[in-house]
Amino acid sequence: MTPILEARDLRKTYGARRALDGVSLAIQPGEVVAVLGASGSGKTTLFRCLTRLVEPDAGTILLAGRSLLGLRGRELATARRDIGVVFQQFNLVRRLSARDNVLAGRLATTPLWRVLARAFDRDSTERATAALTAVGLADHLHQRADTLSGGQQQRVAIARAIAQQSRILLADEPVASLDPDTAIAILELMRGLAKSSGLAVLCTLHQPHLAERFADRILSMSAGRIAAATPAPL
Amino acid sequence: MSNPSIDGPRLGARLRFAGLLAVAVAFYVLCLHVAQVDFAKLWSGLPRLANWAARAWPPDLSELSTLLVRAAETVAMGTVGTSFGALIALPVCLLAARNVTPSPLLNVPARALLNVLRGIDSFVFALIFVAAVGLGPFAGVLGVALHAAGSIAKLWAESIETVEPGPIEAATMTGASRLKIIRFALIPDVLPSLSSITLYFWEWSIRASTVLGVVGAGGIGQELKNSVDLLAFDRVLTILLIVLAMVTAIDAVSARLRRRLV
């Protein structure tokens, strides 16, 4: 089976510091993989390279078997539709409602005039509502994003990936700003999505007990390398 | 005596400061000379000023309705000029802001254009437009619009550059095009500060418009120039009072609106 996302020998240096020093990994649809490492181990750089928010210096990234690194402009944008993202700091548009933030997942397939007028079609609006219902926020559709709690904001970000119909969810320290109970709820939500819909989840974490509880497989990073790959003791 | 290794650099710094100070003083003295500052002339002119001031009272209210129409013209010039300026500013500021510009190659010429527009006062633009489109407030509108476009776009671009990158990155990962990302992830975030900047320039443009009549671009400035030329100081006083009331009212409205935005 072709991995949905594969990286081979990714390298990235900042000045003299080797943030990524030859990282390879592969993830299958429906699989939940945790990248575990201390801060400074290179996991955020890995996340940013896999999304091409940062250009790696060398290596290969294959998204559903297709090289991501050669793509530019519109082709890159189209490829990115397959990648949903969740950030530590949520990164929602603060002054928009929860549902508008989820509708961001429909931007690529919505005509420009509808985006400019913020008049999304019925199908997109219904998908956004359904996605928010799926993450347990049916009662907060019209609430402004910056008035939601941290856990709720992260649910909105996950709902955005659902509305986007992405095939892989990349999450960078998605629970580092959340309290322990909320953290577990968010990780279980992502795991549930992976197991019910075949979404692949690649998630960076710094707490081993969360990774062990949540992931099918754990990749331990240190000094820009994957030091160990272990199946989690489920 | 204290240690020279401590005193050495300190002495050097002092000498450099003294040198800079000497240059600054010399520059200032030169400016006084070039500007032909002559307080004796002011002194001898004072009785004339006092005489005019005495003749200004009571203010001449006989043409109040004409003057109010001219004041309305000034407000209209400033308002329409600012709105045209904002329309020009929107695309240019998106090219000039480093975090959203499509290419650094567009960034530099966009900034250069803004500096040119900002560097030339609306008064100068109006002077040129009077020659091009004739006397009247429309020349003033165009003058205000060009200068306001440069100033508004520059402040807008700076405001856009301070925005957090996170929400824009998140929107980028949905596969949306640049324009959609700007509309959806950037504009909602910066709208309050962009509106506040626009209101500030609306105020500013109306103040600037009060003198545009001097170059024939309409508004209360035209009446002001005519009245000074005719030495009709009671009329000048009326005009100054109208300008003062108008500017104070606009400032108050704008300040109140801006407070509500933040």
C-alpha cells in the first residue's frame, strides 16, 4: 500500500544548527503516528517542512506517491488541500465565528466572488455545520473564535480539516497549550477520526505518556534525527 | 587621575558627542540665516497686526450662508478625497506589505510609489490638478486623494505587517489562492486598525482641505484668500471661527468612531 505521506532523508539547517539531519518516515491512511521529542529536537521544523511552510534543504516528500517539493503556485495549493493542519496556538481568525473558521476549509473549492462576498453555498455551510457537530461544537457555530476556550478552538481547527476533506492531519503540539483532561479529549477526537474515516494523523508531542496512549506508532526525535521508532504498547 | 583604560573610550565618546553638537548648532544657525529670521521686522509689523485684529471685531456674519456652503465644500472634498485615496491604497498596500506581497520584486516599486505620493503634499497636487481640470473642488478632491493614498497605504501596510502569521499559514494550508487568503484570514483581523487609520486621515484631509482654496481648488480656503486680499478682517474672523468649529466637530466624531473600533 502506498503511504499517504512519505519523507525521505529530509535535511534543514539554520546557520550552523542542523534542525533536520536526515529524517525519513512514512504514514498509512488511518494510522496515528506521534513524533515525540523535547523542544529543539526538530519536530516543529519537520512539521513546517512537511507542509512546505518552510523549504527543506534536501530530501524528498511524497504525498500519495507524488512529489510535493517540486510543486509551485496553483499545483502546490491543490496538493495542500490533502493536508489538514492543527497548530499549538490554534491560529484561528480571531474575529470570525467558529463556523466561518471551519468554512476556511472550503476556500479552495469556492468561487472567488463567493469568498470576497463571504457568501458560501449551501453545501459548504452544511458541511461546516456537520464538521462542527462532529467535534462537539454544534452549540457554538456563531460564537467568535477568540471567545472560545483553548480546547474548543482546537476542535474548530480539527473541524476545518474535516470540512477540507483532507487525507492527512498534521498537528504540531496540538495539546501543549491545553490542560491535561482537554488534551486527552482532543487527542482521542483525532484518533477517533483516523479510525472511523481513514484519515492519517501525524502529531508532534513532547509528553511520552500522551504519545503512548494515543499513537499506533511513536517516532522519537532528538538532534534533528529520528532516534527510535516503536509501536506503542496499546 | 583615574584609569586611562576606562577614561579612554569615554573621552572619545564625549568628543564625538561634542563634535555632533557643534555640527547641529552650526546647521541651526545657518537655517536661521537662510530663513531670514528678523525679529525687528516682526516688532515693526506688530501695530499693523493689532490694528487688523481690532478691525476684525465684530465678525462679519452678513454672508454666513455662503461661507457655510463653502465649508461644506471643504468637508466634501476631504471626505471624497479620502475615500478615493483609500480605494487606491488597498491594492498598493497589499503589494507593499512584506508579509503578503506576491513578490519582493513588486514590494520595492510599490513602496517607492507610496513615498512619492506621500512626499508630495495635497496642496501641491491640487495646484497641478487646478491646471489640468480647472478651478473648483474637484481639483482639490484629486489632490487630497493622491496624497492620502500614499499615506494611508503606508500606514495600512505597516499595520498588515504586524499581523500574526499563524492564521494566514493555516489558511494557506487549505489550498486557497492568495486573494482568498487575504480576504478570509487577513482582512477580518486588520479591519479595525485599517478603519481607524482611514478615519484619522479623513480628519487630516479635511484640515488640509481648508487651505486648498488658496490655489483655486474650492472650499472655504478660497473665501479666506479673497477676504485677506480685500483686508476684510471681520470676514476673516468669521471664516476662522467656522474652520475651528468644523475641525473640532470632525475630530470629535472621528475620535468617537475610532474608540468604538478598538
